[in-house]
Amino acid sequence: FTLVVLEVNSAPVLAAVSNLTHVAGAICWITNSTSDLDLPTNHLSFSLVNPPPGMIISPTSGLIIWAPPLTCAPLTNTVTVRVTDNASPAMTNEQSFIASLIPLPRLRITHAGPNLVVLSWPATATDAGFVLQSATNLLSPASWRDIAAAPTVIAGENFLTNPATAPFRAYRLASPLTPLPT
């Protein structure tokens, strides 16, 4: 009498993917964390369901690259990452996340007084990682510094009053995803 035990295929495990707010015209990378409890481990393949323009996934590594064109913003998509093993029968797992795309934010000076500047920019820019910076000298290399003061948010706009104590001061919105020239 011979007893043969056959493994029952388990679905691969796919970690949750965080929601993403991204700026049009920049590139971002999203890694996916997966595991397969089967022995031997099955080969896994990845795909996307309902990706926004410019979003692709490596079918073998699960790395998502999103290079959205400037013309697509604003948009919001619910995107699903699907991982499938190569066992028989094939098993899948899915995780969904919200991908939001904002236009390249514009910084505006809404008031300038003798010793006061009021700046405004979309609050969504802060969600996408943009920070307000200033410099008193634009000669190469410019010395940009983050402005630490927290803005006031009114109706989806950031407002910040900044003292104009230098004879010259330049401002910009900078993001680690879209390095700006110095």
C-alpha cells in the first residue's frame, strides 16, 4: 500500500498597496511585496487592472512605473494589482489602490507688501510631496531652503504669509519626485 500526498496549491500573498497622489509629468516607482507559501515556490506573474495612462507593471518583478503625461491631470483611478501563480489550477490574489494625478502646481504671489509676501498654491501639491522653498541668491549653486512654517488651508488652497526681510527672495515648489534645477 502506497500513500501519495499531493500539495494543494495556495494563492500567492500580495501585500496592500498604499494610495498614491502623484504629479503629472514626473515618474514614480511602486514596488509590490509578494510571497508564495507553496513548496516548491511557484513562478508569479503580475498584471494591472484599470491602470491610468502611463502606468505599466513588470510581469515578472511586479515593479510599477508610472510616467503620466501632463495632459492627463487631474484624474483619479482605482487600480488593481493582480498576481497569479503558474500552478494547476492557477491561483490569484489582488490588491487595489487609488492613484490620483494632480497637475504641476503653480505658486502664486497673492499679495506683496513692503515687508510681507502672501503665497498660495494647491493643497494637493502638499499631498504629492511638494515643499515650499526660498532662496536669497540664485547664483549657481542656488541655496534653496525649505520654509518650515505650516500653511493655512482654505478651500483647497495653501496660503502662507512670509516676511520679506531680504532685498531679494525667490520662491519655488520643489518635490523629491521632480527635482528642479538650482
